[in-house]
Amino acid sequence: MRAVGGDTIVLEQISPEAGLGQLPVHRILLQENGINIIEVMNLEELAAAGPSEFLFMCASLPVVGAAGAPVRSLAVW
């Protein structure tokens, strides 16, 4: 697996007392396994079409030294 994505702005629930330093999903995926996280993907149309398999393409901006960057994602089935 190279990437994990979802419709939401974050992939985990952060309790107010934990603070932003406690991001277990980010730690496990990014830090420990090098798996990229893609958020706010707008997957409703893809889910409604119901493909069992598709080609996913993702082009990101070449931002150096940033914690994140916008991407152009495309699913082809």
C-alpha cells in the first residue's frame, strides 16, 4: 500500500486533552511505514459508481520542506 485516503479532513479523532502531538494514525502510516495520507478526497461519485477495481493516479505539487501539499487525484475505471 502506498497511500490511504478518505473524504474527511482528518483520518483520526483527536481528544481535546491529547492535543495535536497525539496523532497515532499519522505516526503509524507516515512515520513508521511511509504510507502517504490523502484527505478530503470527495469519494461519493466513485462509491456510487461501485467499481470493484480502478486505476488511481495522484499528482502532487513539488513542495519542498512542507508537511503537506494539494494533489490532483483521478480514479479511472
